[in-house]
Amino acid sequence: MFEITFASQSSTVYDTTIVMNLFWGFLMFLIGLWLFCCGRKQSSSKIYQLLVARSRLLWKTKVHLVHQVAGLLIMIDGLFVAIGFWQRF
């Protein structure tokens, strides 16, 4: 009864955009998750300690809380990138 047609658009370009959105969104989500977990555990990994040393200059004793919040925001943004939300604007 209803027929769905799409405008003349190269399917390879469309598919590549979706794949790249999923890749970068998933990567951002993983980085945000890592930052959140390290902030939560107050991790002693070298990379996290470098981030803490630089952030401590500005945030003093709240540095791990700031990293947890930043991790959550990066995870949310990663989900938005994965579903292609930012391409609508």
C-alpha cells in the first residue's frame, strides 16, 4: 500500500557516514567510560596520573569528581555521535 523511496543518493556515501558515526561514537563512549572509571577509583595508571597532575592546578581537591563528570559528558556525546544526532544541525 505504501512505498518508501529514497532520494537519489549514493548508498556507499550514506553507509560510510553511518559506519564512521558508529566508530567515533563508540570510541568516544569508551574514552568517557575509561575517564569515569579512573576518576571513580582514583586510578594510579600513568596516563590518568598525568591528567590528574594537570587538572589539579585548576580543580585542587575536586579533580577526580571533575574527571567523573567529564567522563559522563563524553559518554553522552559519544552516544549522540553514534546515532547521528549532530548531523541534523
